[in-house]
Amino acid sequence: MSAATLAPLTTQYDLKLVCTRCSVEEKEITYRLKPVQHQCARDLLLCRAKCGGKWRPVSKRPTFPNPVRYEVCYFFKEGQGCSFHKNRCTFARSDEEADVWTFEKCHGINHVSLCNLVALSEGGADPPDRSESLRDLPALDLKAACDLCSVKENQISYTVQSVSHKCSRNLLLAKDKACDLWRPVSERPICGRNVLYQVCQFFVEGSGCTKHGQTCTYARSDEEATLWNYVKDKHISREEFIRLVVESEPISITPESTAKSILQQFPGEFIELCKGCFNDTPQRTNHQEMESLLLRPMQRTPGTQS
């Protein structure tokens, strides 16, 4: 699916991906843009009628109910919300949002896929530079993990934990920015050039696909479907995608990296001490003595354990 898919929508509306730095929320569903030089997170989708001047936010389409055409809430008032259904309201808040939701339904795409199409259309005809740290995945957080730094809560529900280790990065995780649980992304099944990957309607977490079983080639989550379509359209492998994820991750400071940095500036080596040995040694507050203790060559006494 290419950016040309947006043509029926863009004849009536302007679509733009922004963030809190390049947009200003004037009211609940009224935004304006501001010019600013920055690295845009592109985590907010705005829509504006061609003949209008107000940008409206477009949120994630509700999964239920599933009408033929979405409509604007009759009881919604900007600044007060829905006075009838309150926070349980599943109607759209504006004509723009209702039309975008209807477009998604008619084309069988979700909010994340729509944001990807908008990102591609904003990037022009040329394919995006792969070194640009996955800019056209605005609505997903990505992480390369392993069994040591992730915890499997359920079949496709993971949490991540901060641990000091050498990560094998053999597990690709993704999550919606509004969600707390990470979803695993497995190897993409090869189903043809023009296929659009979608989530399995028969998948139940903990039970798998209740119709196709192990032979199911549908995605298990919106996150997995989005990334499968992304790597297919970009013609990159899962291994290369993980490499891009690793390159885009901020550098984490660990005890190992700190020790390596210190050893690059000062000669010597670190000595590991157990709690008993450390407590038996008188505390030294003198800087030179402490430096001598930490960086002196390791010495072992015969018959003793370090």
C-alpha cells in the first residue's frame, strides 16, 4: 500500500503528522501549527478541511462498534466532552475525525498504517533514507531485547526491565505509544508482493489462532502487522530492521560502559570485592588512597578467596 492510497481522502482534507513542539493545542480539538526547527516525533495526526483553517486531531479508531460510516457525537461540545456517554463515547469529535475513521474502515487499515502513509506522502516520492532512524514509524515504540531484559507476561504481552547484561538483541518488541505492554514481532511470512498484512480475527492470546492453528500467516497484533508491512514496502530484512532499531536507541549507561570509559582514561584494573571484604577494609576517604585501592594490580594470597 503506497501513499497514493490517500488520494480519496486528500482531495478533501490536509493531513499532517506533528508533535507537541510544532503544534499548539488551542482548545480540546482545535490546533494550530508553529514553525520550529526540531526533530519531530510525529506522534499526533492532524486533519484540516481544504476550505477550513482549523486543524483537528484524529485519535485511534475505536474497535467497537463498527458502523458502515462513522458520525460525529451529537452530545459533544469542545471543552466539555460528551455530556451523554462521557469518556465511554465512541463517536467522532469532529467531521474530520469521522471521515478519517470511515476512510480507514473502507480501506481496511488501522491508525498506525494511516500515519505511515501520511509520513510517506510527506517524504515525497523518493524512499526515505534508512539512516534516518525509522522516522516513518511515528506511532510505535521499538526495542531490540532478549530473554534477560524482557519478561513474557502472556503469549504476545511483554514488559521490559533494566538490567546490566550483554544483550543478544534477538527479540524485536513494539508497542503503541499509549500502551504499556510490548508486542513481539516475529519473522514475516512471505505471502506475495502485493499482500497487505492484517491482524488475525481468530487469534486469542494464550490460545493462538482458533481457525488456522500453527499454519496461520496473519499477524497477532496491530504492531506486528504494521512492521510486517513496513519491512515489505522498504525491502529490508528483519535483521537489518533490528539493526536500525539498535542504532536509533539512546546509548544506555551501564556499569560495564562506565568501567570501560574510566579505563580508557586511567591505567590499571578494577577489583571485585564481596560485601564482607569491603566491610573489613577500613573506609578510605583520601582521594589518592582510594585511587590506589581501585586501580592497583590484583593480588591474591595463597589459600584465600578474592
